[in-house]
Amino acid sequence: MRFGGLKHSTATRHRLSGVVQFVVMSILVFCWVLILPSTVFAAAQPTKPKPAATPELIEEGKVIYFKRCSFCHGLLGDGNGPAADFLDPRPRDFTLGTFKFRTTQSGELPTDEDLFRTVSRGLTGTAMQAFDSDLFKNGLTEEQRWAVIYYIKTFVPEFEDPDFDPYQYLIEVPDPGSMPAVNDESVAKGREVFEKAKCWECHGELGRGDGQEAFDRTDDWGFPIRIRNVTHPWKIKAGDEVKDIYTRFTTGINGTPMPSFIEGVPEAKDRWYLATFIKSLQHKLTTHSVLKAKLVEGDLPDSPEDEIWRSAEPMDIRLTGQVVAAPRWQNPSIELATLRAVYNENDIALMIHWDDPFKDVTHNGDAEFNPADISKVGAFNSYVNPNDTVPRQLETFRDSIALQFAVKPLEGTKRPHFLRGDSSNPVHLWIWKSDLSEQNGRAVEEANARGWKQAHKVQDEEQHQVSSNAVWDKGRWSVLMKRPLTTEDRNDVQFNKGQFIPVAVNAWDGSNGEHDMVMSLSTWHYIFLEAPTPISVYIYTLLAVLVTGALGFWLVRKAQAENTFG
């Protein structure tokens, strides 16, 4: 019997509000772990033989499921737990028997080992955490993971039907050693397969997910599909290595528009080539948090496409949903922005680019989210329902990016709060808006803030000194902002040489429903304008070397003379 149609009543959800708050916040903690550049995956395979699915072990799995899984997946396994409405993608509805990540043919059930892999290492880019106790103290032992897997299988009657035995539908996953090496030749062949199979129609020419022209695709549960940006490895849910990607091409992803390519690309080597090409597109994150601005001679560039940016040092800045203040948003679209900086004796130019599959350059103020719709913390809920609360559709809200700077110079390790500063430590915001840029007007709004509890204050017109230029191309925004190094306004950030200047990023993807405080944000990073070394330093260094050498030579000659006449 299936329970997929059973829904919680509105009254029940209100009674569970406190639980929702706790659960969603807990999930966010795990999401922070999942997006770290150095994420360590759990072992994909068990280290011991799997135990028998005894009634006692299944009962143990039931208890674990109720305690650890039901808040998302629901008590009945139908994907309707109290936290489900606030997650995108939604938790799996086990009762449908549709499992995405398998080593079995398209449309088939997963093997026990497939489920073990998913439960152990989780799914990056989602709220599904890793449960391997070797990774997390609150994880599950191998036997506990097997127990909960056996209980989950009780939601799907087909697991008991020999005709649906997944082990008879296994695909052949080659050993990487038997496949072509990942090199320029295999990547080039993979690009040919990518183009021939028309993967670009969905994923875009450069894999940024910009092939989709509208939100016209849905999954088997009726929710909109946003095409995967395969250049972000942390968003590839079931593993980002070549072997993992090959498996997805071969099996397809049940319940989604992603098909199996076993017929369209029948040769295993060609699917392997395709996987190597996708692997080559993956962005390699920088690891530093201090950006050295490049000193240049002459005028600074006016275009984000100027060749000078190729020689400027990049710094990747990771972003996550704004969950500090209501309305809390945990389904951001923009999770990475890359910043570069160049300067001369008078001005500084900052270039920031980020991936966004849709160019949103209109803004409907009437559709803006009313903060009064979300009560303060302690009431029903202060998290935003991604499917019902805000319109996530094209031509509704603008794309936007903001650079946030500390106004006061650093004193030790003291910094403002990363969300709009605080009463004692104000911040200076450069807020770029795509609709204004499209109209060829002043696209950057300069503002100041003293904490997230009050709206930021836009500076007077005559105080705006930041100019900008922007380009959207193949699923990526590139925005240049330029300003004098220093100003006479005490509320502005001042770019002084030799100082560490805190910078953070706020970002909005309009078609993802983001506007106002519904956004993604980063913590603090730094910009450093390295001052040229004065020629006097080199002269004094040379003199010191000469003096030291001369003194050493004199001491040696003196010692030799004493030995000769002693």
C-alpha cells in the first residue's frame, strides 16, 4: 500500500513549528559542512559483509529512522516531514520506489550497496547529510546504516518482488584503469560526444546550466527542475569523479529529465570520454582569503572583458543562504563568486563574476516579499518556503550583487558582523542592480548599514562615486565596479595601501525569487593593496650587505694576523 498522497494538515504543521525551526537550523549546519571546499567523502563501500535483514534489525532501523530521518522524509516515508516544505530539492518520497542514484539500469530499483553509499556519504548540494560515524560524531555505525536501509525498503513493496530484483539489472561500471586516461585527447573526444549528444541543450555550451530557456521541466513529483551547473563539483550530488559521472550517464537519474545515455551513446568508452570532458569543466577553487590587488600603470579598465583581468589574481568567495535574520532563506542559487582587483595611484577597479543561468533584468516591486508575512523568531516559522512563499520565475526580480566593506580600519581581529555590520561597526555597501545597468543608468547604489535589524540607508546622490559596467554571457555575470581609492566621506571605505580591507558579498538571483533579505551571502574576506617597495629599502639592504661583508673580512684578516705573530 502506498501512502504518497497523505498530507499533514495545516493545524498539524503549526503545532510542529518549533520542531521545524530546530530541524531546519540543524540541516543548515550540515549544509555549511557540505559546501566546504575540502569536503571529505565517506567510504562508498562497507568494510564488512552486510548483515541479514532480520526482524530485529529492521525494528532497530525503524527506531533510527523515526529519530534521524522522519523530520525530512516523513513518518510514512512519503517525503512529507515537517522540514520538507523548506528544502529544495525536497526529501525523497520512498513510497514511489523512485531512487535517483543507482548502479542499475534506468527505471530500476537500487541495490542495497547503492543505498548504503547514499546514506553513508550523503548528497552534496542537498540537505541529505552524510551518516558515516567515521566522519561525524553523530553519525551511524555500519550496522545502524544497514538497519535503517532495511527499514526504508519496507516502504517499497517492489523490493519483495523477485521480478524487480535490482541485482539482475546491474550495469557494468568499468574500472578506471581499464578506461582512457584523463588528458587533453580524451577531453577533446568528450567534447565531441557532448555536442553530438546535445547535452548543451540543457546544460549549456560551458556546462553552466544555461541551456534551459524557461522553468518548463519538472520532476516526477511535480516540482520545477533547475538544470545542474556541472562546473560546480559540490553540486554534483552522487560524486564528482569521472567514474561517478560515467555512472550517471549510464543509469540516468530516475524521476528527472536526465535520461540514460546507454542507447544514445552505446559505447562505454564514449561515455567515459564524455565524463572526462565534464570533469574538465569543474571549477578548481582558490583557497586563500586575502586578495592582492594588482598595481598597474595608466588608466584602469572600463570593461569586465579587458585582457588585464586575466593577469589579476582571482579569489573565490563561497556563499550560502541568509539564515541569520527573518526571512531566512536556505535555497540560494548563487554559491560562488570570484573577485579580482586592480588599482593605480588614484583609483581601484573590482571585477566580480558569478554563474547565473538566466539574465534577469526586470524587477516587479509589487511581487516583493512582505516581511510581515514571516513572523519573528518564536512564532510559527521564519524560514521561507521555496515553492509557495516567493515567486521563483522569470521576469519577476532583478539579478543583483553587493560588495560589503568595513568602514573603520581593522583594529586587531575585531570586525563588523558579516550581515550588514552592527551599531558600533558600520559597513559600506556597493549594490549593483541589473535592471538599472540594462537601462544604462547609474547601476550601483551606495549605502550604509549598522546591522540587519534596520534597513540600510542609501547615500545622497552626490555621494555616489562608484561607476560600473556589466556583461552577461553563457550563464555568467561579470560586473566591474570602479571608484577613487579614497574619498572625503567618512561613511565610505577607504582603500589605503598596506592595509587589510574586509570585504564580503551579498547576491541575488532574481529568477530564484531572491530579493531584499532573501539572498545568499558570504563571511569576511580581505583585499590588500600591496605598497611598492621604496628604492631606499633596496639601497639600505645593499649597504647592510656590504658593511656586514666588510666587517666579516676585517675580522678574518685580524684573526689571521694574530695567529701569525702569536
